[in-house]
Amino acid sequence: MPKSRLRKKKGDNRPDLVAHETTSQDLESPSWLAPTMIANFMIGLVWIVTFYVTQTQYPIPNIGAWNMVVGFAFIGVGFSLATRWR
């Protein structure tokens, strides 16, 4: 089947797409990103290990198994920061 011709509309005032020029600033991560990401991974890991080693009594005694949620929240923040790392 033959391809139909593309028609231009009269008075088409749409601007042409301009390519975004990347600079070296766009290609680098902020200096705080990697240390914060690693710190969140480590805090989450230590939190969960502490929870298991102390037989669910620490880091926060009164919240019980919610300590796992807190530990995984730190790890989740670390992963979300990892998506921004270049």
C-alpha cells in the first residue's frame, strides 16, 4: 500500500525542536549524592542486623517488627538516590 503524503497546515507556527546541549555540569552527580546514598544503605543494613542480633529488642524496643520497615526505608532511600547517580 503506498504511503500517503504528509501535509503541512497553513499558518503552522510551531517552533522547530531545538536539541538540548549537554554540558559537563549535566553529566556529573552532585558531590553529596554518593556519600548520602552509601550512608543510607549502611544505616539500613546496620538497623536490620541490630534488630536480628538483639532478638527484636533494639534499635527501638517498643515498635517491634516495625524496625524492619524502618531499616528497609533507609535502604529504599538509598536506592532512590542511586537512580540519580551518574
